[in-house]
Amino acid sequence: MSSAAHSELPLSGLSLPELDLEKQKMSARKRGRGSGRLSPLQDDILLSLKERPKSLGDLRTRIDARDTSVLHAIKELESEKLVRRDTVSHSYSLTSIGSVYAVMLDQLLMASSVLSEMEDFWLRHDISGIPEHLLTGISALDRATVARAIPSELDAIYTRYLDLLKGSTRVDGVSPVFHPDFVAAMADILGKGAQLRVIITKEVLDRVREEVRLKDLARYVKRIILNRSLQVYVRDALKVGLTVTDKFLSLGLFTLDGAYDASVDVMSNQPRALEWGEMLFEYYRTTSQRIRFSSIF
């Protein structure tokens, strides 16, 4: 570029305008494109074109709508720069902006499905322990199931959990409450050569110290030290119960009145759910304090 057209300014001469927080809070409709600006038919067109470019006839067949309705909807999407028409093939495809919008729309629909299919779970539990950036990615749980124990078999969830741990080579856990089988489960995981990282509260750590029998872990101490197979972290205010392994995810929450609900867990073995669980674990790990193995007991 010509220096005559664009003169350079020293960094010291540049200043950023103060942000208007009220303007930041304005609706998506006023800021730009938002789902409120598009009709259900236009949403369907975007999701259909997300698969591949299509002709008007293909879109009509796929969406099951009249040509005139589809064509009118497309014209509006073209004006929004979300869709473009190829003048040679006469097919329609997404613009770069349209592609991003379609991905976000797909995620929104999956998130809506997660919320509606597990409505009772979400309404009855405190989600404040899940950070906002992971709440926006809740669609990762779209194929998860809610495992609920009946009152007469409240340990059923924990028994199933222990069964699922078998065969896992990597286990990351967040434990806000102590369970009588906690130490035995840890010993069993380490005894099978798995890598274990666990985040607990100081209260849980104190209970571990009270309950553990050193002779139960003595045969694993050498392996733990040599392979660095155990990492223990302490953190206050743990608001989730989480286990994520190379095979499954298990998520538990507190009820709205502040009691940990051991009777119900969200479980999944889908790759996206495992990735989501790992990000949740890392969120807690990076704000926890790691303690030395020698100081645990």
C-alpha cells in the first residue's frame, strides 16, 4: 500500500474507545443475524445446504415445501448473504457466513434436544458448577442417557459406575463428596495400571486419610511413584461430580437445595461427550492445587 494513502501512526497515539456496556447487551436481532430473523423454513434450507449444494428441486423435495415458498425463502437468505446461487449449475450453496450460521444452528438444535429430553434432570439440579463456555457446548451430550436409581437401590448408580471403570486405562475424576468405596475404587484403578487424576475437597481428603489402610496401597506405591500414575488435586467449592475415562463420561450435580444427588447421573460413551467431559475436568484442574503423594497419607 502507498504510504501517501495510509500514513503510519505510533502505537502511543492510538486509543480504544470506552465500551458501552448497554450496547453490548442489546438483542441479537439488533446486533446482526439471529435465529429470530429467520423462519423455520429458512433454518431448514440452511441445514439442508450444510450437507451439500442443492438445486431448487432438491431443496423442495428434501424440505417438502412448495417451489414458491422455498424460492422466496432463498431470496431472503441471499439478501442476508447466507446463501449464493451458482449461475452455471443453478444450484444453491452456503456462503462462508452461511456455513458458520448453519453450524451454530445445528449446535443450537442439538442443545435444545439435550435440554428437552433431559428436562427433569436440568430443572432439578444446580448447573452453576458448569462454566458458561461449556454450557454453550452442551450439545455434546445429545446422545447421553440419564441413569436414575430407584429409592430402594440408591447404590445402583455407584455400582454401575464401578462396573464401567473396569478396563479404563485413563480416569479423571472430580469428587465433591466421599463415598465408602472411594479408596477401594482408587486402589483397584491403580492396581490395573490405569492413570488416575482426581480432584477432591479438603473434607474428602481428610476422610480418605481416616479410611485408607496403607497396607491396601503398599503394593502399588512403587508403581505409582515410577509411573506417576496418581495425581491428586484439592479445590474448594466443587459443584459437580465427574468421571471421564477413555471409555465413558459420568456427570452428577447437586440439587437446588444444595445436597449432592447420588441417585442420578448423566452418562455417555460418545466421543464428543468425552471431549466435553475432559474440558470440564481441565476447568477444575487448572484452578486446583496439586498435592504431593507423600502428603496424602
